[in-house]
Amino acid sequence: MFSKLKYISNFFINLFNPLVSPFAFICKNTKINRKTKVNRFVKLVNVNAGAYTYIGPRTIIINAEIGKFCSISWDCNIGIVSHDIRCLSTSPIFSEKRNGTGTTWIDRDVLSVHPKVVIGSDVWIGSRAILLEGVNVGHGAVIGAGAVVTKSIPPYAVAVGVPAKVIKYRFSEQTINALLGNPWWDFPESLIKSKLDVFSLREVTPEMLELFN
């Protein structure tokens, strides 16, 4: 009942935000920027999402920090909670008061706090990708469709597969260091808009950042 009330409350909160679908499930402990696009049937629980990030239909995100200008496709699962295989049983009925079985046997959770997923800015996550709890995805990284991310991914890396592995980097090491040292996504919006032609160039170099000065 409580979760339904939270959904109804957020339905009215986001009713007048054209970027948030009225069919999205957004818990009260979630903070999304007014310029974040949330599509239909998205579920967000304990999520902070930055400006100009979009989240595709039916994607579920739990316990995550998401930067600006991220592209998250449809049917992704981010922040998937792991079962502790070191215990006698993997069933959450023994460790979580409210769990997937729909039955309560304990009066409090016995597990430690689940670590957050941290996703940098300008990250692209392909459709049906899965990110386990606690992983970090660096700025500018690309996660291929259907990838299962079990470990943290460096900035500007391209990671694919099950489990996800880095196959290349988007730019040279010199360019990546320059981008991380002068992150364009934190520039004033007016400055970014004044340099829109820069974003259509197919070759990125450290010198390109000088155009923002």
C-alpha cells in the first residue's frame, strides 16, 4: 500500500513535467533534474539523475547516481541487487524484511547497505544492459547492448559482452585526460549551446577544448 501511495504522489508531482511520462514509477527518494527525460514504464528507486539524461522505456534503476547528458536505452536493469552466496541460503527471506517472496520471517534487514551504482556524465548504455550494484561507470563510457557489467568501467571505455569487458577507448589517452580535466558537461549551458558545431566533429582532440575558453 505504501509503495502505491508513493507512486500516486509522484504521479501528481511530475504531472506537469512534459519530460516525465505519467506511466513512470518514481519513488519519493528519487531526485531527477527538471531537464531529465523519463519514458513510460521506467522504475526509479533512490536515484539521482542529471540534466539532459534520458532513460528509455521499461528500464529499472535502483540505488544509483547518474550524471548529465547520459543516454540510457530501453529495458536496462541498473543496480541489480546481488544475493549473498556465502550464506547457507541465497533466499532473501532470511536477510530482508521485505523481499521477493512476499513473506516476512524477520523483523529487520540483516544485510549491510547495498552500494550505489555511480554513472558519470555523457555515458551511453545500450538496450537490455545489466549493471550490478556497486559498479562505477566513468564519464564518457559506452556500455554495449545486452552487456552485463559486473566490475567498474573506466572513463571513455567501450565495454561489451557477458561479463562486460573493455574492447577499446573512444579517444586517445591524451584526449581523455584533457576531457576529464576540463569536463564540458559542467560548462554553462549558454556556452555549450554557443559551440554546437564542435559536437558534430568526427575527430576529437585536446585542442578542441580550447574553443570553450
